[in-house]
Amino acid sequence: MLKKLIIAASLALASGAQADINIGQSVPTTGIAGETGKALALGASIYFNQVNGRGGVNGEQINHLVRDDGDDPKRTLQNTQDFIDKENAVALISYHGTDNVNALIKAKTLENAGIPLVGVHSGAEFLRSPGSPYLFHTRAGFNQEAERIVKLLTENLGITKFGVLAQKDGFGESGVAALKAALAKKQLKLQAEAWYDRASGDTSKAAKDLAKVNPEVVILVAHTKPAATFVENYKNNGGTSQLYAFSAVQFEDISKQIGKRTAHGLGISQVLPYPYNTRARIVQEFQDDVYAELGSGMSGKKESLAAISKYPSYAMLEGYISARIIVEALKRAGKSPTRTAVYNALGSLNRYDLGGFVVDYTGNKRNGSNFGELTMISPTGALTR
């Protein structure tokens, strides 16, 4: 069903079903980050499909165009230029990758086209400052994540010896910089750091090196697959440190890849509401829409939860939330919206409450959310909060 939804979105124009409003999304659907990229696209597709089924926005249908970039910044640039020049997209949604989006910023692709991008699956601070006025963030940044993790570990658990595993690129470098800054506020420094190649995702050497040091805690600035292999390799090499990861890690895939027993105890910072907590209205509506798109009508709520659990749920919710924000902007932009109208409408979302998750783009503000919490993988593979 996931593949079917993504193919339907990406081939909508080719099929001849010309839609009125084109929204572009470049994400990895292959490679190390493929599962996360597909979940971001699926979440957005689910909401857009629901809106189209109710008659669209101001009577116009949304055409959600998804292109695979394999987490390659050059492909991200080309996909984006195609959305702008060939597809006449009025907005972009939920991109993945720090270096990928930084390439857009350096090339001034968004500014030159006057096209807004809503949502980036990255907490890198240099995407926020200086960033781009056309980049509307939907998640808290690495500085906030790092400070929350360090505060818990130092003040609540008395930990002073930190190590870090990081991906060797802008994503990892930004996360490590945020971690070092948070530690400096506590008059602490990293005891050890190890890096892995973003292309291969091989963490075996990093695991051995950090296991030799065995600090009290190791922080993972990594994507899901490399994080999973690191956890397994680290423990196999005798490492006994507590392990905490930044929010790029998707807990379902960690448990599937290395097993619940090995994944147990991994702490993960989160920047979105828990996708199974229906006390938040946004999550209840997310679950309802997932059921409407992916359920068979047999078992109601249970089947909705089962459908969500098949995919990286936080990433799916992230794409869904970005779609909700774009649809609200499209409503405010009026009939036959232009890029400028959508951009201005996004800037009018002042403390916009989606139902337990607030984004605020007041004035020139582009860091829309401060939401964050810490979770841990339980022996069953679920999360405790």
C-alpha cells in the first residue's frame, strides 16, 4: 500500500489526471534513509488524499508529486528545479536531509523561484540561521534537542562522561556542535567522538572505538539504519554505555532491524507528538485518516494502529503535519493560489494550533515549533515516555 500511494502521487500528472494545485516533494525512497523518506511522503499523501476526497481546497484538487533523490543533494536540486520549471509547483513539502536542503539554500533555489518549502527532516541549526525566509520549519532544532538530553542526563542522572557517534556530513556536524554547546553550559566536554561515512553507513569501526572508551553515555547523531547497526555492534564489542539518539532515528525500524531485546533501552529525543497518543487531537485525526486510507474496514481503531506500526510512525506524522499546514495556507491563499499567495498565507499562521501541536510563523519567524520530549524503547519494542 505504501508503494502504491507513493507511485500514485508521483505519477499523477503522467496519468493525465491534471490537478489544479501542484505540491512537490523530494525525499529518499531508496538507500540508507529510504524508509524514513517513504514515510514522510506517505504521511503527506494520506492527508492530501483525504482533502481531495472532500472536494479539494477551494474546489481545486491537490497533485502531490514525489521524486526519489536517494539522499543525494545534486538530485534534490534537480528534482526541485523540475518541480519549479516543469510542474509549476506552488509549494514544496517535507524534504529530507541536511546537506540536501543546504544545497537549495546555497543555490538560492527557493528565493529565486519565490517558492516556500514546509518541513525539513533535520534539526541542523544552519538551516535555521541564516536559513531561508522561504523555509518553514515544523520541528525543533538540534540545539533544543541537545539541551534537553544533556539536562536530563546531567541533572537527573548525574552523568558527566559523554561520547558521540555522528554521520560525517552537515547533519552530523551540526548535531555534534549543538551537543558540544549544551555540554559547555554544564562546564563539560566530550570524552570521545566517532564518525561514520554517510554513503556506506558503516558504523563498525566507530562502535569498536567508542566501546574501548566506554563513556557513561553515547549520543547518536545518526539516521536509523546506521544507528541500529551501531547499537548492535557497540553492545557486541562490550560497550555498556547508556545510548541516546537525536530524533532522526525511527524506533520501529530500529527494533525490526536488530530485534527488540538489543534495541531495548535506547533513548530517543522526539520533536513531534507520540503517534499513538490520542489525547492530542492531531494524533486522533492522523489515526482516523490513516485508517481511512490504509484500513480494510474490518477492525476499526486496532487496524489503524496496525497500519501505522508498519511504517516509521513519527516520520509519517511529520509528513502529515506538514500537509495540514500547507492545506491551511492554500485555503487562506484563495482560488488558483500562486507561490506568493501561499508564502504570504504561511507567514500569517500565528500560533496556529493543529490540535495539540502548535506552529508559529509570526512576523519573520520560521522556526515554527519548540515541541520536544524524551522517550525510550521498551522490552516490547514500544516507546515509554
